[in-house]
Amino acid sequence: MFVKLLKSKLHRATVTTTELHYPGSIAIDPELMETAGILPYEAVTIADVDNGNRLENYVIPAETGSRDVIIMGASAQLINPKDIVIIFSFGLFVPGEGEKHKSKVSVLGEKNKIKDAEQE
């Protein structure tokens, strides 16, 4: 049996912009992706702190160093620029593996600068 656990999280990211007419995804600065261990095209859950919306999407890289978090496609109907979001990725683990797993959590501050990055 597999156990679904938090693999990584970008906590309190600020949405920099939205693009409604796009096939659909969330673009994240690769430096932010790396600090959280999120891969290109990985499925993520996005929780909007400002309005309570929660949705699933996949990640594509934004411009490196831009600190961008761009909500694209239909998701742009649910999340607005300047909203604070939490971006979660999950993994499936066998029980013995899951007990040893440490989640990567990156807390972001103003302009999506990394305030704290740790493994829980």
C-alpha cells in the first residue's frame, strides 16, 4: 500500500500575474521550484489564502530569477494577481519509505524572496 505525503511546499507565494487565455498551468521561477524540489510538469495543489479557493494544476518554469508565480488558464478565474497562495506537491511512498521522508518547505516573503527553506 502507498501513503500520500507532502513532498514539498512553497508557503505564502505571491501571485505576480494571471493569464486567462493560456492552455493552463502555473509558471514558477525555477529557483523557487528548485528550493522546494518541484519538477517541471509536476502536479501541484494550489491553495489561495485570500479567497479559500483550492485547485490542482501542473508546473512549468517561468523566467529564472524573476520570482514569478503566474496562474494560467482557467485557474486565473479563481486566483488573482497579488493573492497569497500555498503550493503543495505530494508523493506516494511505501510505509517504510514514508517514515524516513522529510518534506521540503520554503517560506516566501516580500516579492517571493526565500525567507526560510528547510526539511520537516
